[in-house]
Amino acid sequence: MKAMLLRIGIDKGTDGALAPIFNDGSFEYIPISEKKESAENRTFITTIGRSGKFLSDYLPKKVASRKFHFDPEFETFTYGDPTSKRNYLVNLIENDLLVFYAGLTPYKTNKYKEALYIIGYFTVDKVIDFSQTNRSVAKSHHKLFSNNAHIKRSHHSKDLIIVIGKKGNSRLLEEAVLISKPKLNKIGRIYHTVSPDMETLLGISGSIQRSIPPRLIKDEKNITNLKRLLNIT
């Protein structure tokens, strides 16, 4: 068994904002905006989040009316990617963990810091590699996994990988789990590295500002620690 960590969600580089974390440790999961033609009809300004407010309430006005790219989605538990991350995702097998982390910023003034937090996970059921399927099988998958943001796009990449999570063992967390610590690079800009606590618990280190290459956890002790953090029994 192994675990793979991927960064997801809205960020300052894509949409100029981070999702909020509240004083009780709960948070909003806000996806990135959709940059391609898609059948998705939801926008930030029409979608109410878990906190009961429209997602646009936490975002710059220029972003509010955009459609969003809701990936991963925690309704039917799918995550898709046709980019270079596919080369890592294709190696996931049943019962591996795909762990999602995101940049969160404190809502108003509270005890939390702007940082990277684990916000959810999939226990892998299966991985679908569309480059290895014929047209009829791909068409069947498009219908079966129509909730995925990549399937909603008008153009379907033949390089698409979709990871399916087990419904009873995958979830969006109620409270975020801090995993990063800020550091300064050579020109004085802040970037996020694995915190000392997480280095000890998970056996990973260094920058996690971006997802590539994804951080892998393989050691049995570190996997056990990760499960405890996520309350996986």
C-alpha cells in the first residue's frame, strides 16, 4: 500500500485567491476556475459552499462569475488529469490512498495560518487510463463518470486518467490538517515546505508548493501515521 499527495483547489497563481479556513478548523473546498469549454453550468457566484455562503463571497469579483473545474469531486469520488501527473496516477492500485491538499487562508482573523492543509482523500477503487481503451469503452466510461470535470469538457483528451475512489472510504474532511511551514527562497519569496511534524510522521520533506513530482508515502509506519491523521480505520 502507498499514498500519493496532490495539491488541488483554487490558488493565487490560477485565480488570485485561496479558499478560507475558519476558526474551528473547518474550511471551504473551492476548485479552480474552468479554462476550457465545458458542460459545467455552475459558477462560483451561483454555488453555495459548506459554510452556507456562496463560494464567490471568498473570491475576487473578477473570478465570481466563472464556471469552476470541480476536480476532484466528492459526490461520486472521481479525479481526472491528462497532464504529466497522469504518469504518476497510473501507478495507483486498489486500496492505495490519493490524498489531496490545498492552500487555505484564515477567514477574517482566526488562529490558523495561511498554509497548505490536507482536505480530503480517496481510497482508490480503480484507475481508468483512456489511452488504453477503445472508443466504445471510453464512451461507456464517459457516461458512467459524467460527474467528473474532464468528462464535462467538450474535448476529451486521449491522455486522460481518472481515479475512482471507494465511496465508503473516501471523503472531504470536516477539519483541515496542517502539513506545511513557510520558508523564504533566495529572492525573499515565501514558499511552502513540509512541516517538521509532518516530516517525522509521514517521512517526506522539502517543498510541496506544487504537485509535481507528487510526494509518495510507502513506509508502513508512515502510512499508519497518515491513517491516524485522517481518522481512517
